Amino acid sequence: MQTLITTPASGRRERNSRVTPLGVALFAMLIGIQPAGAQQQAPAVTVATPLARELVEYDDFTGQFAAVESVEIRSRVSGYLQSINFQDGQIVRKGDLLFQIDPRPFEAELASAKARLAQAEAQVELANQQLKRAEQLRKNDFVSRSAYDERMAELRVASGAAEIARAEIRSVALDVEFARILSPIDGRISRHEVSVGNLVTGGAAGTPTLLTTIVSIDPIHFVFDMSETDFLAYQRAVAKGLLKSQRDAVEVYARLADEPDWPRVGTLDYIDNRVDRTSGTIRVRAVFPNPDGFLTPGQFGRIRIPGSEPYTALLIPESAVLSDQSQKIVMVLGENNVVQARIVRLGPTYDGLRIVRAGLEPDDRIVIAGLMRIRAGATVTPEEGVIEGIGEKRPG
């Protein structure tokens, strides 16, 4: 192709250089115009159907392990501590001797009480004999009625004194017994708070001396607080028959801070009868076996309780989910490889994937890779993929 150019100065026509097709194409690329017949290539994406799996949804809470039984060991009698019969922190059994308070004052009092009983019993015997004589004399009218009544009263007074002496013996015998302080439960004992030779204050008057504490080990409680919103959701699910009542013996699972799985299996055994007005939570408790004593009261942990009955759920990777303000969207492959935006309602995570509660069907093909290159209504080049979990070990 040739071009004639006329110059204003001379009016002459000059022949321009030939313009090639390659130059036209390069010029069109520079100004953003595609050559006729050129088509933009559809972006490649990876698609897969949701993973269907039968599962139980679980809710996790943070709480603390607590002893089923906790006892403060205090003396019932006052005296000087004579011996300590345990090692700090050891496991003790019910009935084991823990402390010995000097029993000699109580033993001496017991001997004195027994002597007073013997004296009272002698008075009873004498009064009884005198009453029998008075009865014989009264039959022959040799003793007045008043004298006979006096003998009867003397017997009753002596009998009462004997009963007082017997009660005193039982009381002092208890003091002798209480001087031996025994373990009331099985558990792990703390350190001794009082050393040998110190005066221990006991009894109901004042504040008895704290000697040590014992906590039970097996079984052990796990205590946590559930929000009023979660508690209400459980109540609604139970009312609809979708979930077993949490007040029944529901199987639950626990783990410590350094445990990746949920190796400890227990049951819910208590839900409080009211919601705390200040915090808006309700106290819930579970019980776990602890035969090896590994769990210690006061430790923090996590508990997992069932939030649904077993059902078949659809799972998708978190990377396949887009956010549009408050809505969650996934891209679904439609006819002619055109992607469509689909609004979904998501649940909690499971095995590294996200549960889809609504919005997807089992045969839908969703985009799981390449989302940054597409938009709704775009034509794509699909490549088949597979959705897999991370192999997390779930309870149950």
C-alpha cells in the first residue's frame, strides 16, 4: 500500500514508505485493540464436588479440671502435735493415719471418767439395796411413806449420775479417737501446714488449725461456663428432637493444652439450675476417669460436646469461600462452563474443611482453585480436582 502526501509549501506529492501488516498489528497492541478474529482464552480453574461425610458437629469450650472431693484437714481437739505420718504430696487412702496429737491428756481424762462411773455405779448399787430394805419394811408398816420415797429418789439420782459418767466416758473416748487424725477420702494430700511440737487448736470454738488438704483424683470433674446463647440453642435443638438432652449422660471429650487429639472420654453429669445474672453464663460440669492420676485439679483444658446427632454433611475447603459483606459465596460451575455465584450458609470446621448447612447440592461442582482469575458469569476452563480432609482424628 502506498500513500501520497502533499506538502503545503510546494504542493508536490511525495511517495511514503510501505506500511506492513506486522506494523499494523504491533500498533494495535500498543493502543489496546485486538486484531480481528482474536479471542481471549478462558482462565483455568479447578472444580470439585463437595465432600459428603457422616459426622457429628461438636462445640468446644474452655474450662478447668476440679476435684470431685476436696477436704480441709482440721483437728477436732486441741493439743500438741506429736507426729506426721505421711510424705507431702503422696497418695493417701481413706482411714490412713495422717497426724497424731499427744493423746496422754485425753487418756488421763478417760481414766478419770471411768473412775467416776465406777463410783456412780457403787452409789446405784447402794441405793438399790436400801430401796429393797425399805420395801420390806414398808410392807410391815415399819417405814413411813416419805422414807420409802426418799430411798426411791436416791436410786434415781445415783442412776442419773451413772448415766452422766457413761456419757462423759463416751465424750472423752471420742477425744482420744480424734487425737488420731485419719484421712476421710482417697486422694492426693498437700503439704503439712503445722510441724511437730506445735499447739493445734481444735473444737467448735474459734477457728480450728488447718493441718493440710486432700483432693480426690479419680474420677475428676471438668467445669466450664456456657453462654446463654449456646444454652438456648441446645434447648431449642432438644425441643425439636434434633439433639439429646444435655442433662442426660451425654458422652463428651476433653484434652489438655498440649494434646492435639481428644483422648479423654467422659460424660456430662451436671448443669446448673440458673443462668448467672452478671456474666450471662450457666455452669456445666462433666466427669472423667483418671485412674493414672495424670489430670490434676486446677488444670485448664478444652472440652468438646456434641452439637448435633449424626448426619451427612457437605464439606468444602475454606479457600473456596468468598465474602460479600455479611454473605458467604462459592462459585459453582454451570452450563457451558460459566461460573455462577451461590450464597451458602456455613457451619463450623470439620477435619480442616467447612461444613455447608445450606446453599449447595451434593452434585454441584464448585471452584476450589483459581478464584482470583474469575468473576460471576465468566467462562472458565475447568480441571477436575478432589476435596480431601486433613485427616484430623475426631472424637467418637
